[in-house]
Amino acid sequence: MNTSSPESRPLRSRLKSTGEATAILPTETTSPITVIGTEAIRDTFDEGCLQQAINSRRAPGVTEVVLNPDAHLGYGAPVGCVMVSPTHVYPGPVGVDIKCSMSLLQLDLPADAIEDRKTRRALISAICQRTPTGAGRGQRSAAKSRPVNRTVGKQLVTEGASVAVCDQLGIPSEWAECCEDSFHLGHDETRDALAMRLDRLLEQRHMSNFSDKMTQLGSYGGGNHFGECEVVDVAKDDRAQRAAQTFGLQDGNVAFLSHCGSRGFGHNLASGQFKTLQDKFSQWGIPLPAQDRQLVYAPLGTPEANDYLDDMALGANFATVNHLMINALVLEAFQEVIPGTQGSLVYFISHNIARKEIVNNQPAWVHRKGATRAFPGGHHSLRGTRYAETGHPILLPGNPRDGSAVMVADEGAAQACFSVNHGAGRILGRRHAKRVLDQATIDTELDQHDVLSNCRQYPMDEAPAAYKDFEEVLRSVKMAGLASEVARLKARFVIKDSSKADD
């Protein structure tokens, strides 16, 4: 007879299926955690990931936690989770790369315009001359980048993608209309709060390198950040066709998908916040949730919460302009190699951010850690936008071998706090991937799929086999009723950092 208590059983055994692609995870002391994923996907959740989800749900002020199909061990909270609180803000469920995001640029080129490998190699070279890759690299390492001085840097982190900022950086100002959020305001809904907070930050030691961090604008980081040239394949059903037309997707044409965030500036902000709040907890003698230093928090309305919200907004504004500038530089590179190329931004959407939204008829801060907002057509937040009837684009990266997806939310997204996963999600840790995967197999597989790269050897810890089965992840999202597929994106070449990962 099994006499073990529920608390002593493996956490995965406590998952209770509620449907083909949904489940709940009881916590014993709160309402259960919502879990999205087929049984095959749920089997990928390790004990650490599930324990972090429980710790997050039990933390002060938290009213809901959702675990998405891509969930894996993260910083305080799992990567691939949603955490809701109407009373507290948490840096951990936002993470150290504030507003890490996806963007998609649609080009007017047919697929056969990049069929030739020499053309693709020329495009890779032209892009890398403009958009550096790597943890510490900035504009000085790219011959054709666009310099950003300290004055413009201060303006962009407080204004985001304003017309003035876009004009100075050569970014089409209309692209701001295709952003989930083109700018972020301070804790009191003003830019003045951000300007005052920035002035205070610039007097602190950890921000002494502000000017240097501004030189990273228009660059990719390391780890899982990338730029990827795609061919768009729009689904044939009527709904997908209507959505694609609204989004500006062009079936059979070339597009460019980007993944990056707030670079070193965001990391400085987040690291400073963790240290400050951890010191406060120590001074006040407040117990940490689950004794986890990465789950520090601040009650809304306190000076600590105000400072965090201001810092998050500053980092988010940098990430926004970083993406838009990358897309402007990528378009410029295409125009150099294929004169006359035109491009337009499809969408820019974040997956490491806390946003104030209405949840269960009350305002709350929705923390999305490796999770993507998913508002369907008819959602009140989309009124007055081009996406009011269709819902906004959801950009889900998979891997260069299996492709990526553009989706749109269904009504069922409400069960996941109007969120979906942000990609496939890791199944192998970086060190583990380097131990068990074979470099020759990785490179041969991509070559067989005719996917080129700027790397002499594709990073082993970023190989497709290091990630979950993308088809099963998408199946989970569809079967749970969260979102439907609009288009697939087939990779033709990838821009990655082949040096030390900085995930």
C-alpha cells in the first residue's frame, strides 16, 4: 500500500488531465495551476520547473499561474509561464532580458529571389555588417551600423518608438503602429517619471557604462537570440487568409524573423533591481517565497515597486527601438544586395514583460515570462486597431529545421490569461546539449534542409534537438483552443552568435 503523502509524490504525478491538451497542477494551499500541453508535452516538464510553478503560485499576491507547453526551468519562475497579481510586481517572472521579443518583417521578394546560395551568402554578409551578434558586441564591431550617442540613448529609453526617435534612427515611424506596445510609461503613466528615474540611475555605479550599452542598439545578443530569413506559407482556410491580409503577410514571399531583447542595458536594470530588492528583504527580515532569492517582490504603490516599474519601462523602450532598428538595418541589407526591395513590419510582440491588464474584471499585472500575449478578435484592448476583428499576430519561433509559425488567438485563450507559449522551449540544458549532441549531425541536417548560417559550426546548444518537438507544441496550443495557425515560416538562412551563449 502506498502511504506517501501528496506532498512527497513526484510533482509530475500530481498533474490532473482536464482535456487532451489541458491539465491542472494542485498546490495544496491555493487554487490549481493551469497547465497547457498534451500528455507528451507534460512529460517534458521536470521537477524543478513544476516546483518553480508551485512556488510562484504560492507567492504573496499571486492569483493565477499558467504553465505553457514550452515551460522549463527559469529564473525564479519557469520560462514559459504566466503569473498574475493585482497587488505585487515580481522581477523574476519578467527576467533579466526585459522585453525579450519577436518581430517579423515582410519583404516584397518572391521565394525564388533568394534561391541562389550566393545571394543568401551575400545577404548574410550584408546583415552581419549592420547587426552585430554576441553578448558584449555593439555597433563598433559592425562596419555599416548606425551609431547611437548618449543623448539619443537617453531619449529612446524614455520615449520608446516615438516619431522623433524613429526619425533620428532612420526607422519608418509607421512601424510603431504594428507594435504590441511602441512605448512604455513610468509607474504614474508619465514619461517624466522615466526621465527622473534615469537621472537617478545614471548616478549609480552599475549604470556607469550607459553610453557603452547604448552602442548595442540594433544588435542581436547571444544564446537563443537570432535573425532568420523565411519564406511565408499562408494556410489555405478562409480565416487564415483574412488574417494574413490584415497582418500584411504575403504568401510565397520572403520575410525576416528576429528574436532579441534589451541587451546589456536591460540586464543592468534587472540585475540592479534583484540586488536592491534582495537587500531590502534582508534588511526587513521578510521571508522569501519558497526561500528563493529570485522570487523577490514589491507591493504596488511602494517606492520599490515604482522603481521596478520605471526600470522595466526603460528596458522595454530600449528593446522596442532595438527591434525596430534591427528591422530597418535588415531591410537596408536586402536593398544593398537586391536593389528595389521594399519591406513592412508585420508585428512586434514581447514575451518577457509585465503588463497591466484586466483579469477577472479587475486590473492586475500580468507577468509573462517566456509567454506571449494572445488577444483574439473582439477583445476590448484591440478596439480601434487594425486587429480588432481578427486578433493580433502571434509570432512563435520553432527551429530552423522545422520552421516557425504565425498564429492568432481563439476565444479559448482566456483560460490561459490570454497568453500562449513563446516558442518550442528547451528540452536539453546548454551543457547537456553540448555533451550529447553531435556537431557533424547538426550541420549536416541543416545543410540537407538547405538552411545557411553565418556560423562555421551551428551552436550545439541551439540545435533543433535541444528544443521540444515543435509540432507537438503547436498541437497543444491548437487542441487546447488557445490559437489557430495563420502561416508557417520556412527558414532559408539564420544569423546566430556562435560564441559563448548568454541565455
